Amino acid sequence: MIAQKTLSARAWAELLLLALIWGGSFLSIRVALNEVGPLTSVAHRTFWAMLVLWAVVIAMRVPLPRDWRIWGAFAVMGMLNNVIPFGLMAWGQLHIESGLTSILNATTAIFGVLAAALFFADERLSLRKAVGVTLGFAGVATAIGLDNLRTLDLRSLAQLAVIGGTVSYALAGVWARKTMSGLRPQLAAAGMLTGSTIITLPLAWIVEGPLTLALQPVTLLAVGYFALVATAGAYLLYYRVLGMAGSGNLMLVTLLIAPVAITLGALVLDEALSPNAYGGFALLALGLVVLDGRIWGALRARRVIDRPRPPL
């Protein structure tokens, strides 16, 4: 097991800030959906974030890739990491609580482990990972309630749509590792959002009508938040935290996002989640802690220390 980096006070602060930003995105998306459709919300999100990130790339004078295959990889990444998950989750939020959406969103790490084990020889499914994945799936089953899937009403379909979005996120991680390694992260994010915008703008226009900024002030504020802060700004902060904290510690963000989203949903939208949702999140959080590995490693180390030694 690879040792985790020790988090500095600054890394903790920026990690918590990232969790607050992404936790708030569920509320802002739900607010915007009161006036715009799911595809339109995704188009706004990718378009405005794309403009900000290209401005950052230009300011940093990052050289653009000349290989057309890289631009093709951007398009696929945009589908897997933006168009599909953003669209499915936005539609899902029309029919389930934003807090529950954030809980189900945490399964991204579970599916990420499975996808990595499936596609990469160096990411085999160890006993620890298998235990973590099993706990994660138990948490999902508890949060959704398997009995609810028998009817397949809109609420059940919405929960499955959110789960589908997390699977797409996991496949995006595989695609990024296979095709986009070595690229500057700011360029990769800008290219990805360009690919997704090329898809979402015409798709939203055809299905839901042309994009417009003639919206209620609260909707404009929500769009500005999830596009500029929770997408463009969060991507830049994500890579900054990644450099300071390491990829292992970033899993802590997954644990922190849901409580933020649940709290905001309760305070602003008067959402009330069922006991099953909280029980499911507890199991899912336990699975993520096992996948993180630190507590698991500490228990194994203590077992070795406590093992009686043979007499000399």
C-alpha cells in the first residue's frame, strides 16, 4: 500500500473549500432547474466554464496539442466526464432530493476502483478494495431501497440515472489515464469542456430550445455558481489540491461533499431524507474509508505489533 501524504493546514483548508464548492453545486443546479431544462443547465455549465479555462490556458501560455487524436480524446472525455454524468444527474434532481443525489454521487469512487481493476493490470482488486466496494454497494442498496426498484417509477429511475452518471465518471477516469497523461491539467480540462460544449449546445437547442440569459436573477446566480465556481474554479482548485495532498487524500472530498449538500438541501429547499438514505450513506462512507486504506493499514500494523513473539 502506498503511503498517504500528510496533509498540511493549507491543504486541509483547500480540501474543505473544494468540498464546500462541490457540495453547493447540487443546490445551485436544483435551483436552476426550476426555470431551465436539464440539458440547458449542462450547456450553460460547460460553455461558461470552457471560456474561463481557455482564458487561464492562454494566460499561462500553455502550448496547444498538434495531434488530432488528442482533440478526439478531449471529445470522448467531454462525453464521459461532462455530458453524460451532468445530464443524467441534472435530470435525476428533478425527481429526487439534492442531498440524495450527492449521496449517490459518492459511488463514483466505488465504480472508479472497479473500472481501474478491469482495465489496468496494476490496479488489481485486493481484499481491502473488495471489502470497500462491497460496503459501498450495500450503502447504495440501502439508500435506494431495493423494494423501490420493483415499481420503476420516476423516483427509482432518477436514482438509477444518478448511478449511471457515476459509472460514466469512473470510465472517464480510465479514459483520461489511457489518452491524456502528460497533458497540463488546465489544458486537459479546457479541451474536455470544449468537447462537451460542442455536443451540449446543439443538443440542448434542439431538445429544449435556444439558450438565453433572460432568466430570473436567482437562476442566473445559480448558473453562474455551478458554471464558474463549481466547474471552472473547482477544476483549477482540484488540481492544486491534488498537487498538495495527493490522489489518496482527495477521496476525503467525496466523504465531505454529501454532508454539505444534505445540509444545504435541508436549510434552503426544506428537503428531508429518509432514514434509509442516512444509513446508506453511513455504509458508503465506511466503504470509502476502507478504500482509502489508512485505517485498514493501521489495524494491520497494530496486529503485527500485538502478535506475541517467540521466546529467544
